[in-house]
Amino acid sequence: MTESFDIVETRVEPVEPAMTQHTVFTHKPAGFWMRFWAFLIDLGVIAAVVGIVINPIFHLMDWSFDDSMWYAPIGIISGIVYYAYFILMTKFLSQTVGKMAFGLKVQKDNGEKLDWLTVLFREAVGRFISNAFLKIPYLIVIFSPNHKAVHDFAADTVVIHEQVYEKKEVYQPENEANNIVATPSI
């Protein structure tokens, strides 16, 4: 006895969950020009610190400004002041003097507090890379989403306006929109 089977093709259409629309307000990312002017103010602050504190020490101690075959001692100390300024200000205040002047702030992409590893990677490694290439990587801010620079991508940070928000429309499935969490019952 032979059995025969009929093959029936059945198509199952995917069911889309009901979507709800929400309005979300997020901090507006700072653009190139705001960051540029803030950076110029920061360079002025650093130059003032070097000129008012470091240069007089060199004069008082009668140290040479350029007595070196490789780098001038004043250049090395100025570099240390440059990186220390950005690292310490960003870690403890989430902003430098220039960013304060324009109402900008550095934050992690996920909104958490800046930790030492993030700040060191952003301000030391990221700035070193950008400075090594004649500051050209800073121009990426113009074209990148959320106006992020190379050091922002590397450290998962973004520079935002503290008091300016963007309105975004977000669509979510209803169970996510109402914060319903599906948990198995025991």
C-alpha cells in the first residue's frame, strides 16, 4: 500500500506590533563652529597659564627655553599643561572654560557619568591623534552624525548644548512604549 501526501504551501504574513508615536526631547549636539570657538578660548586659557606661570619660572631659574637637540623644555611643559587642562577639566566638570562660555558639555553616548578611562581615551589619545594630523581630523565634526569628532567616536562621547533641546518623533511597539516588561510566570 502506497501512501500519498499532498504538499500544501502556506504563507504566514508577519504581524507587525501596534506602534505608538512619542515625542522625545534630547540635548542638541554642538556643531563645528561652537566647538571651534570654544577650543580657541581654551587655547587662550592654556597660553595664559603657560605665559603667566611657566615662563616666569623658566626666567627665575635661568633655564633655557630652547637648549635641546630634540624638543625645547618649554614645549614639553606646555604640552603637559595642554593635555592636563583638557583631561582634568573634562573629568571633573564635563566641560572646559571654552565649553562653559558657550554652554557646551561632554557626555557619554549612553548618558552615564564620564569615567577616567573614557576621559583619558578622549582627551589624551584622541587629541594626540587629531593633533598629530595637523588638526584635520577635527573637520570630521562637520560631516558626522551628532557632530562627533574622532576622539568622540573613539570614546563614545558627544558634545551637547546644555540648555538646547531637539524634538524627535520616536515610534515604538506598544508594549515597549508603555514600559510593559514581559516576564515568564513561574
